Amino acid sequence: MAQSAPETLGPLSEEAIPEDPNSSKAKEITGKSPLQIAFGRLRRDKIAVVCATVVFLFILIATFAGPICAIFNVNTDTVLASTRINILGGGLPKPEFGPPVGPFTWAHPFGVAPNNGDDNLAYFVYGARTSLTISTVATIVAAFLGISLGLVAGFLGGIVDRIISFFVDLFLTIPFLLAALSIAPILSQRFATSPNYSKIQFIDLICVLAFFGWMGLARLIRGEVLSLREREFVQAARVLGMPTSRILLKELLPNLVAPIVVAISLLLPAFVTAEAGLAYLGIGVTEVPSWGHTILLGVPFFETYPLYLYEPLIGIVALVLALNLLGDAIRDALDPKTRR
């Protein structure tokens, strides 16, 4: 009876190192770091490229909101509102200022807002700046807290791990929306008479988002560190008498780049959605243009002027969808065992 060949597992990814070291695939990845190989996978992913382009476009819009408004000679101030809207027609824009009665105009490409005559384009680009600024800063703060506490808890263990894990579990039991509805108005009312009220609203919202957004990353990093701290390179560093801070920053942290990047790429769109949702509920940023606040103002005009509601809504959907798909693509690129 002929002996059958032993079964072997196939490559875990499309870019697994081939058996022939002289093949084109082997030469393509030879001498490259894991991040360079992952970037190569990401660059060949068409969905990732499209999503990265969309995200980059929104970043440009947010960064250059002022010059964009200057091109169209518009701003966020209500100038001559009485000449832009038809008071007898329910506060809708007059035909010469664009939809819903008139055609699109170069002077106001997105039309003007009902009741007050604000330019929709100006509020859209500055709303993008508000959303991206708050969500980016909140993501950075939450990532710093989660990474720091996760590293310390996973590496030190013992009582330190139990204390940090207790606070992680405690904060995870608190409903985010309920906490935001309770904390944000209190902070806003406390400084309502301050001349820097708009900046205080920014800081309050960033603190609320970051304060309730670090737990998932901390738990992820803790689990990764628990598996890495018993590895040979960590044990060797301990034997050599390397300080704990150096082990955390020089030995463990570089090996956590992949999960950190994936977690941050998925945390950012969550904060974009949360910022818009809180602004829609009236407890977010209200003193400066915001997509969520514009949606709140546009709901009563859903039937008579739907464009006023759809413009910020489309912006949120496009940005969050692009960020989520880009996060999935980054996860696939960094994990050699996944295949799309």
C-alpha cells in the first residue's frame, strides 16, 4: 500500500514567504520590516486607497476651512439674513440664493440656512474642523491613557493589575450616553458666563469622550503584554537589570504597534459619531459650527428643505464609513493570518 504524503497547512496569507528564496515574492519582502510589508499590502488594497483618499480630503477641508470660505466669499456670520430668506415663505432661502426654490449658485454652492440665512458651505467646512479636532484630540488622550495603564497592568501584575482592572471594569459598567448627558451639561453650565465658553465646551467634550473611551484599549494592551512579558527578550532584559520603564518603552511597546494602530483607527470614527450625536442632543459644542448641531437645526425642515439636513449627515456618514473601512483594511494588513 502506497504511503500518502503528509498533510501540510497552506500559507497563512497571500504574502507568506515562498519556499523558493529566489522567487519574486521572496525578493519583494526580503529585508523589509513587518510594518513595511503591511504598508505594501495596504497600498495594494483598492478600498483602503479610496478610503484613505476620502479621509485625507476631509482633513484638507478641515485644515483649510478658512481659505475655502474665502474662495466663495462666505463666512459663518449671519450677514444680511433678511435679504437671503423669505420670511413669508416659512424662512426658506429666496430663489436667487439657491435651493430649495432656486438652482445652485456659485456664491452659495450649498445654499443658505432657513430662518437665519447662514451659508451652508461655511458651516459644513467649519463643522468638519470641529468634528475632526475634537475626535482626534480625544483619541490621542484616550490612547495615551489606555496604552499607559494597559502596559503597567500587564507587566507589573499583582495588586497593580487588580486595581487597574477594577477601574476598567467599573468604567465599562457606566453607560456612556447616560454619563455624557449628566456630566457635559454640568460642566457647561459651570462656565456658562466665561468669556472662553466656546473653548471650555471643546475641552469638556474632549474630556468626556476620552474619559469613557480608554478602557477597551487598556484591556487590549494588557492582554497583549501578558503574553509578551514571558518571552525570551523580556526575560533577558530583566536579567540584564534593565529598568522597568525601558522594558516597557523599548522592548514591549514596539511589539504592540499593530494592535495599537488598529485600535486607534477604530476609535477615531466612534468619537466622530459620538461628537455629532452629543451635539445633536444639545450637550456638545454649540457655540461653534458643528455637524451634529446643524442636523438638529435641520430636522424641522426635513420636508420643506431636506438639503439642509442631508449635507452634514452625508459628511458624517462618508467620514465614518471611510474611517471604519480604512481601520478594517489596516487590521487585515497588519495581521498576516487574515485574508480578505
